Amino acid sequence: MSPSISRRVGGLPLMLMGSLFLAGSAQAYSAFSPDSPYMFGDWGGERTALEEAGVSFNFDYVGEAATILDGGYRDSHVTKYADQFAVGANFDLDRLVGIPDAEFQVTVTNRNGHSVNDRMSDPDATVGGSSVQEVQGRGPVTRLTQFWYRQRFFDDALAVKLGRIPFGDDFATIDSNFQNLAFGSGQPGNRGNNIYNWPIAQWAAVVRADFTPEWYLQFGAFDVNDSNLENDNGFDLRTSGSDGTLYPVELGFTPTLNGLPGAYKVGYYYNDVDSRAYGDRPASSTTNAGLYYVVQQQVTTRDGNSDRGLTLFSMGNANHGDTAGIDRYVSIGATYAGPFDARPQDDAGIGLAYLHVNDDVNDYIDYYNAMPGNTLSPLPRQGHEYDAEIYYSFNLTNYLTLRPNLQYVVNPSAVDSVDNAWVAGTTLKASF
């Protein structure tokens, strides 16, 4: 066993270390084997041995390139690249220290690069639209993104999760391979007030009860603290300075219809943080609440293979009309797994999304523009934005994916004076 791996599991007894060495001599995936789920293979069997002992590692990379082909605020053919490294470890506490049905997760993320949205969107827009490179969100920074403990009870019918948790890890989740943020998981975190998605974590508690194999109800309490957004606080575990608490609740139905999987979710969220209106204008309401839904259902197979076929999806989000920048959002789309017999592991997708800016934003914009001294640099009025994307995913190996896409954005940043934009993108994903 290498010294680096020994240090990671330094708390294991010597007897367990010996068993890991023996298990490591078993047959395992070699580095760069196309059948391996990891580029660097099974570390001579040691990775599997560690997993059997209760320690699982993940080393993942995602990079997203985008080029403005036409349109946008500056009408320039600029190309930008953004990426993320994620290093994580999951500890099965039953196998490690004898705590039944318990686990601990820690993940560190590092994001880099820039987005063409800086050139495509109106820089003076009060509220931002979607992003054509979702991985660039929250900017270049290294963060502790997951740091939580989960305890399961009653044969997994009840689970309690405590620690530093991003909202989108548990609520409004959906399987998505799109590059545009409008089609990703955890949409309330992109549209609602005081909701932090990956890679932002906050102190939280999530309780989930599975009433049947198909029905569940979960609720959470998330500390809202704006200091979590600051890049200098990526590893800060402070509990002081809290602004309030976010309370989400979600009812889910995960049936198998005609042998095909589906997920149907509806949720509500509320937070007690004092509303911060646009600029210095007082808020017309102190309510920060919203509703959302997520629907994803596979509807066909390919040659009787349920791993291939057509899946339909839709998501929606409605936020309180007096406080949220985006008060309405909806998306629809379809994905197809294994579209060609020659490449059964590939997938493709198409999606369309609509975002509407709260009318109160324009009330503030009119108020701002009427103030003395602001007439020479007025803020643009905002309405709605449409986002469309089509992608094809070349799953080259089990650990490497190349996913070109084409996006079309109508009214970037919801400003109708900005030219509609065509954007060519490419996503690269690798697991090491």
C-alpha cells in the first residue's frame, strides 16, 4: 500500500491494514482500462479493499467550454473555459467503528475559469438570467462543499442528516447532463432568495421518512449566512452571524411504471430572513417563500433494454412576487439513452426553459432611473429569458465523457435589447 493511502486511513488497526493488502492482490481494473469506472483503475485492488473496509474515494473533474457564435450584449466571438475538481471520501461507520447504518461524507471542490455570460449578458442587468456554463457558478474558489453525518433508522425508513450540506443535494434533485444552468438540479437554489446550491454549503439538518418504497417526505432546516458566499470563507465553519433559517419540505413519488423508473416531486420552502429589496428601496413584503416541482419519467425502452430509451422531464418554480428576482421558471425536455446500436452507452438531450423577472424589479429600475444623476447611465428594464440546449454525450469509456452542445438564448439576462445568442459548448467529465 502506498504511503499516501496509508495516511488517509491511518486510524485503521494494523490487522485491518493487513487485510487490505491481501484483498489488494485480487483481480482489479487496471489504469486506463475502458471498463474501469476510474481512469487510474483500482490501485492494484486497494481501492476495492478500502471500499470493503468502509472508505470510498471520489476524484472527479468537469470542464465546460463555451463560444459565442453570434449575438449577445457585445456581439463578440469569445471563448471561455471553466472547470471544477471535486475530491471526496465517504466513510461507512458501521464497517469502520461499528456504528450501524451510519456514514460520514466530506467533499472539497475547486472551481476555476470564467463564463461567456460576462460578454453575452447586459452587465447592468439588476437580476441575472441563466448561465451557459453551470460549473462556473460562485466563481474561482476552493470550498468545503460537503461535511455531514447521516444516521439511518428502522431499516432505512428514516434518515437524519446533519452537517454542512448544499440545498440541492437533497431537494429538487434531477438527473441532468445539460451544460446550461436552467436544466440542472436544485433549481430553487438558482431562483429563490437565500438558497445556496453546490458548491456552497451551510449548517443544516435534513430528515427523510420513506413511508413505502415509492413514497417519501423530507424536510430540512438550513442556516442562512451570507458569509458562506465569500471566497475567503471556503473552509470557515462559523455559526455566528446567521441571517435566519430556510425551511424546505418535499413530497416525493418514485414509481416504476411499466418497468420504467420515474420521479415526481413537489416542494415548498420558506425562510425568515428579512427581505432585501433592490438597491435602497424598502421591500414591499417580508415573505420569502416558493413552490417547485420536478418530474422525470422514462417512457420507452430500446430493443427491450430498460437501460436505453426515452425519458421526459419538466421542472417549475414559483417564488413570492414581492421579493424574488425571478418569480417564475419552467423547463421541459427529453433525453435518450443509447440512441444508436453502435454506441449504446451514449445519450442525447434537448431542453427549453423560461425565466420571468419579477415586475417589482422593473419598479425599482424605474425608481433608480428617475433619480437625479442616474439618467446618463440608466439600468435596463428586464422581462423574460428563454434558454434552449441540445447535446450529444460521447461516453468514451466508463470514466471519460465528451459532451458537445448547442445553446440558444433569447433575451440574455432578460433584456430584450440584447441580441439573441447562439452558443457552442463542450463538457468534459472524468473520474479518476
